[in-house]
Amino acid sequence: MQQSADKPTILALDVGNTSVKCAVLVRGRWQRLARVATRPVEHLGHRLVEGFPEGKPRSMRPQRCVVSSVCPPANHAAEAFLLGLGIGEAEFFGRDLPVPINTKVREPEKVGTDRLLAALAARELRGAPCIIVSAGTAITVDLVDPQGCFAGGAIAPGFHLSARALHEETAMLPLVEPARPVEPAGRDTAEAVQSGVYWSCAGGVVALVERFKESPGCGGAPVVCTGSDASILLPVLPGGDSCGEPDLLFKGMAVALGLPP
């Protein structure tokens, strides 16, 4: 597919459990357009319309619309929104479009397209092997092995989900905003919760990265970090071979469609 110098090639939606991110590929670069809450899904279409800059994306007329979704209840609203723009039918990765990466998992059809697309992009950007850390509602740590295959990974609660669970499932613990604490030992309850949430999540990721690097041929695997909470996680990851890629999933979409990341 050839890209026009002026016309967007792809309008993309990343439908997550917490938010829907929208971006457009123009002149080989991803431009973020909107981010709206996924739930309640019955009003998602309205929020998508309200969330876009005025006049976009109808005026852009991209060549195709693609979607990666890990929240099936939101799929109809996302698809209806794109159809309503009059710019073509939505193509869903995993339903209409394959993610061209071999896997070594028992049930590849059950792996989220977000994880596969991120792995595809990381492999293209950093080579194989590599480790992908995505910090959002959940924290995923995934491995691309030396042969370039998606070799599986680990899934754990993310920073905000952990903080919310502590608050909602206890009588007296406050809801805190996740952040890296100044001191590891909190001097009041809120600081103690903040420290516990941060270091349990971050420490778990660091431990997983270390274990993944013990896999055959993976000792020098670079770490690619993405997701809404990547900025508070990246500072504790191995410094020499870790990098942040905020548009990793969108870059994976481009690679899957035969375009540069």
C-alpha cells in the first residue's frame, strides 16, 4: 500500500478495558486524536463523537479503518461509530485481519490482539529476542524469543486497578493516585498504600523481566515499555536496554498491514 503525502492512510482505534484511544497515520507518523472512557459502552459512540477535534476524522477520509479490541462489549459501538463517519467499514484485528507473528502458546486465538500487535512492533523496532511491558489496566510482560515468535508472558493487575481494589475491598484504606513514592516506608496510611501499590507492581515487573532474560538466548533481550502508566514504571526497569514507546500498539498495526512502524 502506498501512502499519499497528504492523505491519512489509517484511522485506528485501540479499544481497551478502561479507554479507547484513537490515532491516525499521516505521512508515516501516528497522530493521536482522542482518548475517551470505554464504559459505559452504551454511550461510547457519543463519547467518541464528542472526543474528536471538530471536523475530524470525517474530513480526513483515511484509506481504511482498523481496530484492536480487548473489550468485546464495546466492539459494536466502535464499529457503528466508524461506519457512521462514512469512511468505510471497520476491520478488526483477530476477526478480519491477522497479526502476522508466530506464537508458541497453547491457545493463540485467546491472546489479546493488543499483546500480539505490541510484540510485532517491538520485534520490528528492537529485533528478537525482546521483552514487552505494557502498563495499563493490567500489566503485561511478554516475551518474543530469539526465533521472533511470541512466546507468552505474564498478566497482573495494573497500578490503578491495584489501588482501586485495596480501596474498594477494605473499610478504611484510602484511594490513592499511583506514583513512585519518595521513600519506600510510608509515614501515614495513604503513603503506605501508595508505596505498597507502586513497589509491588514495579517490583513484580522487574522480577519478571529478570526471569525472562534467563530463558535460552534471551540474556540480552531489550525491554520495550508502553501503556498509560509506562512513565512511572520505566525509571525502575533495566536502564541500558529499556526504552519507552507510547505508540507501540499503533505501530504494530502499521507493521501488520505491511507499512513501516
